Amino acid sequence: MYGCNVEGFHIGEVIKEKFIKPFRINEKQIATHIGIPEEEFDKLLSGEIDLDIPTAKKLAKAFKTSLFFWLGLKMHYEQYR
């Protein structure tokens, strides 16, 4: 793309850097708020499992973003994996 070399960021990195740190919340609080088991959320953050549509919807609602924001991040990351 126009000679740019832009790598994708993993969903876990984005959540940590753009939501956990600035809002001073922890992973357990997010998992509880979006209604998924903490273990599953930890696996998502570490890259052990991929983001699925139901979880992307929950993240979008919780952080007032769009479903397409999360799916776009996922697709961009997978493109450069």
C-alpha cells in the first residue's frame, strides 16, 4: 500500500494500550463488564484465542466503538501475521 510497511497490532495490545491503561481498569473488570469468563478474556489478550463476532460486539458496546472497529483490527492484524 503506497510503499508503507505498517504491521497490525494484536487485539490484546490495543485493549491494553488504548483502554486498560488510560481508563485505569483491569482485565477482570472488563471481562465481568462484557460478560465473558476472565480466563477467556485473558486468552484473548494473550493471543491464545481469536476475537469472535459475539465478543467483538461486546467490546464495541462496552467501549462505545463499532463492531467494525474490532473486526477491522483483527483483519489488519491477520494480514500481517
